[in-house]
Amino acid sequence: MQRLLLFLLAAAAGSGPSFAQTTHSLLPVPKTVRLQEGQLRLRADFRIGVSAPAGDSLLFRAVNRTRATLNRRTGLYFEQETIAPGDTAGLFRVIVTQKQVALPGADEGYHLVISPSGAKLQATTTTGALRGLQTVLQLVQQDSAGYYLPSAVIDDAPRFAWRGLMLDVARHFLPLEALRRNIDAMAVVKLNVLHLHLSDDEGFRVQSKRFPELQRKGSLGQFYTQTEIRELVRYAADRGIVIVPEFDMPGHTTAMLAAYPALASAPGPYQPGPRFRRGDKPLSLPAIMQMIQTTPTPAIDPSHEATYAFLDSFFGEMAGLFPSPWMHIGADENNGVSWKNNPAIVRFMQQQKLADTHALQAYFVRRVHAILRKHNRKTVGWEELAGGPKDLIVQAWSDTAYFHKAVRNNSSILVSKGFYLDLFYPAHAHYRNDLLDASPLVMGGEAALWSEIVDAGNQETRTWPRTGAIAERLWSPATQTDLDDLYRRLFRLSTQLDDLGIDHIGQYERSLRRLAGADAGTLRNLTDILTPVKGYRKLFARLSLPERYTVQSAPLTAVSDIVFVDSEVKRNFRQLVSNWLSTKKNEEAIRIQLLRWKTLAANIRPIPGLEPAIQAHAQRLEAIAGVALEALERRKAGTLTPEWVAQQRPLFAAAGKADGSLELSIVKETEALISGELAPEPTSYPMF
Amino acid sequence: MQRLLLFLLAAAAGSGPSFAQTTHSLLPVPKTVRLQEGQLRLRADFRIGVSAPAGDSLLFRAVNRTRATLNRRTGLYFEQETIAPGDTAGLFRVIVTQKQVALPGADEGYHLVISPSGAKLQATTTTGALRGLQTVLQLVQQDSAGYYLPSAVIDDAPRFAWRGLMLDVARHFLPLEALRRNIDAMAVVKLNVLHLHLSDDEGFRVQSKRFPELQRKGSLGQFYTQTEIRELVRYAADRGIVIVPEFDMPGHTTAMLAAYPALASAPGPYQPGPRFRRGDKPLSLPAIMQMIQTTPTPAIDPSHEATYAFLDSFFGEMAGLFPSPWMHIGADENNGVSWKNNPAIVRFMQQQKLADTHALQAYFVRRVHAILRKHNRKTVGWEELAGGPKDLIVQAWSDTAYFHKAVRNNSSILVSKGFYLDLFYPAHAHYRNDLLDASPLVMGGEAALWSEIVDAGNQETRTWPRTGAIAERLWSPATQTDLDDLYRRLFRLSTQLDDLGIDHIGQYERSLRRLAGADAGTLRNLTDILTPVKGYRKLFARLSLPERYTVQSAPLTAVSDIVFVDSEVKRNFRQLVSNWLSTKKNEEAIRIQLLRWKTLAANIRPIPGLEPAIQAHAQRLEAIAGVALEALERRKAGTLTPEWVAQQRPLFAAAGKADGSLELSIVKETEALISGELAPEPTSYPMF
């Protein structure tokens, strides 16, 4: 019933089954799309034929996956069971002229023509064909007569070469099947780099045969074997995605130092775990900032030659494991205090004429860069390494001063600033990212999900479908900026990913069942419009708890851990209200929604595990929904006075406040029903 | 909303939050349970202490998993992050006197005492402690004040030593994570054997290093590597479960013969795939039976010494991979036609004085049995090998004549007859299984799921929670027979498994979203009471289609592929009707349910992929719900005449018929509202 209402609301809001002629349900939107009259109907006799260079088995696996997906989606029992070399004829033809593995920088363009009598997908490279096949799957439509592809001519190629997703599997480990699901989702939105943050203070996550203590003492048993890594690399490559490994150093290395304390700048001992240890008192934001700047944090000793011998051997092994031409070395957030505290390191700095710990860090990066060059790898690092050797690739994440330093140094740049998924910003805030246009040195960007409060139980809700907005920004023309249309397609993408087995909806629904059992459906009416508080406030609420609450095994099962950052109900309601403000149409749909919210609080029963904030939110929702309903009546009766409106304002101010790390996402829209004004949404949100 | 109604119905039917004093929400029910006054409340300072023989790391992993599950369930952030040797004190104490790995036959008993001031779990063996920890997790309750364990004294031990689940991963492959989820679910219901059917005509699913063509030509790329098998064996052992591998022979070997055609009784060539190839016409049941008896089917040549040299080497390798003391050799369903067609084999039979192909099969089994004995493995096989060496373990599945033959031969017996999950029988039909009591030679049994029409997308809905009923039958006292109580606990188990990550609900809901998109909630009101047609009729409907429809890659996404075999809505409605018949209470709840069904058809919209049968079922449901509502009115008005009742009967007869391999599960219950009589449910169902 909930879904039915959602559908009615969506239809009323104008984002129902009809679709925009230029964007259809394609995400990312191709470079040029011309939809035409007519349809290519899908029937059991639908066949796919492939013309490709001999031995392009990757292409055949991809085409067979496409066939299987169409098969499952349509339930049609296609006659053609598998597509093999020799199957060149078919209603749908795939033509590739050049066999090539996927790498950022490869030609990923394709040309797709669909008419009622057949379809043709042409690409120079296998990778281009993979991208085109994803477009085909997104074009599948249904009507009462069955499934079809609309007639269309599509020319496509990406705007940026490097389109990545960074997952932090160090702070919380993700099982292989979760990584495979993320890769499947990435392929749908044409991302091409999975950047795995494989080591940090909390864990080292790859088997090393040369240095087995890394996984033995640094992983608490949670790591990927080399066999698993090889398989994952192959799985990703099959989908046109390269895995770029990150081994963060010289800071963020507690787990490595737990394994090999001789590498450390201070004697230790070390245990994998968060770098900061707190007392039993909650900390203020300035106190946390102070702690970050002044606490001695574990770091590799850059003054020992033995360090570089270790890293040479280590990176040699990892280069054999990861075929990626890029190796990410982190190089972020080292405050240098451990170095300053070690007299031998201070002496080394004097000998080497290194003015400060920044200079020492630069020295370390230069040494590692030389090692990686020897192993035929390009070095990528977070923005703090900007200004070193020109051919370092700089990943901007926080301070634009580093970005400009990289520009002055003529270094290639990846943009993650504005793309941090763990800040809980809605998709539209990620969608416009000025930094991408700030320099021609930008080669692309990456969505990034740090995992302090993300684990295998909520990672997919945190990442999908929201990452689709970033993927579109990196692939589609810069002129593509319509937010309503983005959201329309984003929620369709969500359904498509669900169909493919991505577990974002599953994780959300399972968590609701866990929290509320048989009442999950009722609770969902509320949680569907609750979103996590934006910025680092949720993380800091966690960090400010007594020490025991920073453990990696803490349960991430609160409502704020599992609600989506983008609320579909909110988007539909917003559009409904926005249309109503200008046309006064569909007031009945608005009224139905408000009535539902007004009666919700009475049905939300106290259940252990539900924060008290949940019932408080429900009550505030009841209050503002009631006021909005009254406002609709008063407007009709002509009694909607400015005085009455002013009296109601505090209710909305209260309802708009965060509580339990959660926000009611529909307060502004509901308030617009009494004020008659709906402000555009912010394009950016505070970080704290 | 749907869930809320379900809850109201359940509460009205008397199976809500209150629980039976003897069975609580325990499944399987322990040998003896005494629940007492008082509660052990769970708070953040809840600690677990362990006393165990040194080096029992398996136990510590199990206790830590229990801690993590409690942690996630309660959201409590327990202070005790991990439990390690030395942590012997705690509010909850686990005491094990003897370290031991799990094997059928090991002591699995435990003694559990819970009081408001603490709890103690005592077991002789680690395995017993594992079983007791599962009981503890099922005892967790919640009230408005939080979570607690009820005071109780429990003494427990299993009725049968061998309690298994057979999964056929040959016909459709299951990914490792699915196997792990099944193992997690098995552990909850205290099963101890995962029997993997690893080879059949359609596929060979394990990597062999000695005979690599087995996976290369026999698996179409879908097999478990030896590393994966070792890991899976360890994963299962950690949960007190042994993996018993089955390599089916001499029949059901097409995939093996595709790899090594020299082993075959006929020249081939062979391709992995179904043994029977059909024409383009649907077949009748007798025609299918005839085909099974007379078609030459691929079989190993038992007359060649080279065959036994191969098997010696093969089983030697597999014995190194699977530590299980048991090896399953299938030995079922070989019609012998390929042997009779081969003059060399006929000659061999004459030389060896083997009267017929049955005798030749017995010869083959004796030879393989000797090989396995050499490799220190006991031989298990399907019932057709009954009558061979006494120490063969016979798995009864179809013809009780074999069972009695095994009894006469004094062989140990496993019961799977009555436990075939792919027959779509409801839990109560599996629950009473007379064969278990038919001989003291019965050492246990196995639920069995053949996978002709089961794949990774629906296997969990097909298996869980239903297998819980079989697990209880194998563990709990024979006196435990209350069906209403079974169903009450079975649906609670379903929620518990969902919480642990088992995907049965997820698979069902995702499939509905795939079929109906935004209308999934509406469709669910119907599919919640649709069940698959019982027996082999659904499989035969598939087999009778033209040849192309037998492919392994056919989509299993129809409604009949994804609905549950046991309907929770039906069980609650049945109990409601049953109570109403004797007490006339809760008529309003019945009326609400009927009204909902009566208006459903109008809302089920035609969607491609939905069989036409769905709308037809909805219309028949509308008709009988309408008649039942009228009957309630007539009963009040005194106009419920026998003539009127008789006139309505054909409507119910029509609604009770299978359509699209689906049945409306609530027809008898609805009919009882007009007839005043509700017959007990059948204890058995037809096979065809």
C-alpha cells in the first residue's frame, strides 16, 4: 500500500511512467540521444550477434550477462541460450573493431542505433561496447503488450577519463560478495575505477606472502587472500573497471606497525584500532580538532633505509598482485608529532636539511614515488602530496589550496572534494561540483565513502543509488543540470540496481524488520522521510561517546545508520508542493500525504532499540502536518492571516532540528503550504 | 500497513506476542524446558565468561559471534568488545569440559540455567555449547523496558545423530555466500550435516587438480576451487556442521563424462546438460515415465579396470579435500539401458555371472565402496544401493521396499522420503514423518532440495524457514506434534533468520519489486496467499515445454518460482476461522481480511512478466471472498440456507484449482465460513 501511494504521488507529481524525451531513464545521460517513433519488441526469438576480433572472450561474457539480465527482466525464455563466437547474426548486433582492456583513458565511446527492425551497437573498443550494453539495459521499457527497446540514435563518450568509487575496507571490512555487488552497480553507471582503501590504523586487508604479519597481526582475521584479490581484479576487469589499491602511509599505519613495529617512529606496542584514544568525557568540536593536531599518531619512520627496503619489497609484491598501472599511497593526515618526538628523526631532518615535518613527508613521498616508478607504477595520493614530483596524481579532498598547488605544479588531479558520501549530503549537492571545471588538469574524480560508521550491513544504502549522481557528473555533458530530472532517474536506477542484486533496499528493509518486527511497515512511513544529519555531526556524536563506543564491532543498527540520504517520498512531495504553489493542482494528493503523517505518531509504538528521537520526530511531524492541513482549510476560508502563519513558525523551526542524528526531510516543503513560498534547496551544506 | 494487518490478525488469532510456556519461541524445542518467573535483563555491562580446555578457539569464535548477534539485536554497545581466553567471569558463563569437533554422533547436549542474577551454559563438548548458544539467542525477548532472557532451566540433547540438509548445486550452481547463509541458518535450527550434491548430468562443481577437465569441461565455469572448499568446510565446522560431499555415479554423470568420455558406457560426445532431450511436443506423465525407463542415459562403464583406477585417484584427492568421514556416491536412478546397449559390458556381465544390470550396479557399488574404505571413508548412497555391504549407509527417498531391504541387511538408514523440499509440501506435511520411527537403524534424516527449478535467486525462499520443521522433527522429542505451535514458531524463526542475513524474505520481496515495480505492495497482498502447486506438477509443466525451455539459464522469476510454500497469512486466517467456528469470536478481523481480498482484483494491474493466471486467481479470490462475506450476513439474518450454500460450492471448487503452477491457499478456510466446517489439513499430498 505504501508503494502504491508512492506511485500515485509520483504520478501526480509528474514523474510517473512518462519520461523525458532527452534523458529517458538513462543514467548517466549520454552525450547525444535522439529518441524516435517506433519500438523494437523483445520476444523469445530475440537474438544477439557479435562481430569482434578473435579471442575477445571478455566481450562474449559481457554480452551473455546482458542476455541473462534481459532474460530475467522479461521472463521471456530466450531461445538463444548462450552467445558464442560465430553467432554474428541477430536482431541485435554488437560490432567491436578493437579488443582492449578497460583503463581510464581508453576509448569508451559507442554508437547505438535502435529501430523497429533491429539494433546495432558499434564501438571501437570492447570497453566502449560494455558501456553501450549498459545503455541498452536502461532503455528497456514495458507496456501492456510486453517489453521493448524504443527507437533511438545514441552517440556517447565520457566527459572524464577517471570515474571512480573509493571504498574504505580498512575501518570496516567488506566481504567479497559486497565488493562484487558494488562493482556490478558501478558498471551500470559507467564508473571505471574501484579505489580500495586497503590499509589504515584499524586494519590491513590484503594477504602479503612476503610480510605475512601484515594480515596476521594487522587484520584481526579480516583480509582478502591473494587468490581472492586476483579473482576480484578479474571480476572488475570483466566489467570495464580497474581496481586501484591504496596503502596509506606514512600516517594511518597503526595496523602495519602492529605487524612490523620496527618500521615505526615510536616504540609502540601497536594494536590495530582508531588512532585517537579518548577519555570518558564527550569532547567538543574544538577539543577534537586540537586532539587531531597535537596527539602523537602512529607513523612510519622515514629516516631509516630499512623502511625503504621494506617498501620496495612490499610494493613489488603488490604490483604483482594488482595489474593497475596506478598505486595509491594515501599520504594524508600525518600531523608529524611522532616524528618531532623522536630525536633520531629530528637529527635526520637536520642532516638532510629538511626544514619541518612537511618537508620530511615530502622526502618520504619522493622515495616511495621512486620505488613505485621502479615497479612501473604511477603514484596517486591524497592532496597533501601536492607539490612533489610533477607526475604524482593529486586527489583533492578538502583544502582547495592544495588543488591550486597541484595546478601550479602541472600535476594531474582527481576530484573527491564535494564527492564524500560519508557526509550524508543529498545527491543534488554532489551533482554540481565546480572543482571539476576549475582546471584542465582534472582527469576525473571519485565518490568516496569512509567507513568509521559504515559496515557490511549498511554500506550499500550509504552508496546507492546516490553515487549515480556523481557518476553522471563525471560521464555526462556539463550542461546536464536538471535536478528534478536527476532525481526521477536516480530512483529508477535504484530499482534497476535492486533487480541486479545490489542490496541497498534490502539492507534498509531488513534493518526495519529487525527494529520493528511486524510494525516495520508502519515505521517505514516515518523512516522514509528521515535522513541522517548532514556533515560530520553523526560521526562526532559517535566519537564523543566514551571510549568503548569507538570500537569497530559497535552495532550500526540505529535508524540513523540505515535510512537513505535521499528520500524518494520527500522528492515526490517536494515536486507536488512546488507544482501546487504555481498551479494549485493536486491538492488532494497533498492532503492524503499530510493526513497520513498526521496520524503516524499514534501508530509508532515504543520498541527497544528505537531511539526516543523516533517518537519525538513522529510527534513533530504530526504537529506540522496538522498545521499544514489547517492552512489548506484556512486558505479556502480566507482566514489564513499573516498573524496565524507567524504563530506556527516555531513549530516548523522545532521540526527542522536534528534529533538522534536524524532530520525530518520534508519540513520546508510542509512549511511552504502555510507560507506560500518554497526556497530552492541549498547547493551546499555545512560540514559540522 | 500490510504487516500491521498481519500483526492484528496474528494477535486476534492468538498467536501474537504471548508465547506458550513450554515452547517459547524455541525451534527446535529442547528435550525439557522449564520457564520460570523473573528475567535476566541485557544491559551494556552484560559480559560473557568462558571456561574451556586450552586452545578451544572454535568455542571462542562461536561465543564472540553470539556476542555480536546480541549486540546487533539489542543495539546495546556492549562494553566487552571481544571474549578471549582469560575472560572467565561474566553475568553469562559458558562452561565446556571437553574440546571436540562436530560430527554426527558427538555429544551435542547442554544444560542451561538462566536466573535474574546470571546464566550458566554447561556442555560436555564444544558442539553442545554451540547448540546451547543458539537456544540462548532464541530466548531473547523484548518489552518496553528493553531486552532480556527469561528465567529458565533447559536440558537438551538431540533425538537423532544425523540431521542434514541436502542442496543440489549441480543442476543450478549456488555461490559461496549463499552456502554460507544456508550454513548460518542450519546452525540456528541445530542441523549438523550439509550434504552437497556436487556432480550430476548438468554440472561438476569442484576443482580437481588431478583431473582438471572435470571442472574445465564439466562446469561451464561454475565450480568451487579447492581453496574455497577448504574455507567452506572450516566455516561449517566452526558452526558444528560437517560437509558431506556427493559425487553421483554411475548414472547422473553426463558432466563427468563430458570431461573424460573414456569412462563412459557409450561413445558420446557428452555435454553437461539434462539427461533427457525432448522433442517439441509437451509430454504426458506416462510418456515422461516411459522415457525415464527406456532412454539410454549416460553412465560410467563399470566393466573397465581403468574406471576404478580413475575413481581411486579421484576419491583419494577428494578425501584430502573433504575431512568428512562420509562420502556420498549417489548410485541412484541408473536405468541400465546404456549398459545393455554395449556388447562389451554385456560380455563382462556374463563373465562375472551378473544376472542383470541391477547386479552390475551392485558390483560397481562394491568396488567403489572398497576404494572409499581404503581412503578411510564410509560410503553413503541413495536407497538403490540397499542390500550391498552392511556398512553402506542407505538414504531412503522414494520406495519403502528399499528401506525394508536396508533394515533386513542391518544397514544404517537416513530418511529423506517425506523431506523433499522441491515437492512444495507445506511444513506440516514434513513434520510428521513415520519413517523415522520405523526402525532403530534410522540414524537421522535430511531435508533435500533438488534444483531443476531452483537457483541462486529463489533457493532461500524454497528452503527457509520450512526446513526448520524438519530440523525440529530430527532434534526434538517425538511427542512434539502441535501444528499450530509449530507454525507460530516457524514464522518467528523466519524473522530471526532474516535478521541474521538469510535472504528468503529478501529474495521474495526483490522478485515482487522486479515483477511489479511500484505495485509490488499490492501484488504482495495476493502472492502472500498463493503457494506453488504441490508435487512434481510444476517441474513437469516445465519439462513438458519445448526443448529450449529445459536450459539451465532459463529465468526462474515467475510468481510460482518465488512465492513461499507456507503462507503466514493463510496460517493466521486458518486459525482465526477455526476459532470463529467454535467461539464465533473475532468475526470483525475475518471480515476485514475478506473485504481486502474482495477488492484486490481491481488493483492488480496487468504487468508484463505476470502470468495471466495471476489476474485469474485474483478474480476467483474476489468471488469467494464476496460469497463468504454474504454468508456472514446471511448467517446473522437467518437466510443461510443449504440450497444457497450448495449453489456456491462450484465457485470454491474452481478457486481451489491450480492455475499457472499456483494455488490459492485459503480456499478451504474461506469455504468453512459458508459451510461451518473446516476439515483438518491433509497429512500428505499427491506427488503428481
